[in-house]
Amino acid sequence: MSKAIKNLIIRDYRDRLKKDESMQDAVLISIRGVKAVDTTKLRQSLGKKGIRISVVQNALARKTFEGSGLAALNDLMAGSNALAYGGESVVEVARELVASIAKLPKLELKGAVLDGTLYKGKAGVEELSKFPTKDEAIGQVVTLVVSPARKLMGQVKGPGSNIAGIIKAIETKLEKGETIAKAG
């Protein structure tokens, strides 16, 4: 391959990195040995969720990834590789790929990068798939913030509702003409 072609490929990789924020975190996979029909089905099912798979050339990808968050993947790049990226976050990508392993046992999970942190091998990607997504994490934080206020409101409202219930019972008895016994 000529130097001009290599430079075009590197420029294309760099353009993708700059243009697509979701490519800053990615999962490195090997689709070697997976049949073309199965690869197409995988790409289509992931594509519906906004997840893309790009086959990369190792040497050119290493040059491109230098200085980016994906540089941590350079040590794992041996053999045939593809980057899976996109979706809401790399956690969603990892979840989808871990689920796809059951249908495609030859699909190899080599590693993943999240905020510059490397998760090596299948175990690392499975660990990453158990993390909460951004929306799930925000929901957990909101729940933690709102929970004490909810408990406080329950404590304040509880005695007040008891008193309101007693007053309502007294009112109902008086309307019926019943006498109310004095406390004490």
C-alpha cells in the first residue's frame, strides 16, 4: 500500500475521531472466523441502536490513536481488529456485544476503553457492561438526592394525617348526633 493511501486512511480515522464524540470510548473486537452473513446481521442489529463497527488496520490505527483516549488499545491490537463504538455510551456497546456472544461464539472481545481506562479481554468488557449508563447513573443520583426529602415529608405528613383523621371521625360523629366521650 502506498504512503499516500496510508495517509488517506489515517486522515479518515482522525476525522472520525474528531467528528464522532462516541468514538472516544470504544470496544475492540475481532470478527475473524465469523461468517459474513452473521457479521452483517450483527452490524444491522447494532446499527439500529446507533452502534457502528469499523474494521481498522492495526499500524495505521495505532498512529491515529496516539494522544487520544483510544491509545490504551494499542497494546491489544494484534491480528484482525474492529472498533465498536456509538450508541449512548461505550457501556451500551459492551452490553450489546456481550449479549451477541451467545449467538456468535467466534466473536472475540479484546478490550474496551472508557475515559482512558483500559478493560482488557472478555472479562474486562463484561465488567464494563455491568456499569450504569449515563442516564442510569443520573437516575441513581437523583434518587439519592430526593430520598431524604421524601422521608422527611413522610415524617412531617404522618402525624398531621393522623390528626386530620381524628378530626374527621369527630366531625362524622357530631353530624350523626352521637356524643363524644371526654379523654382523660
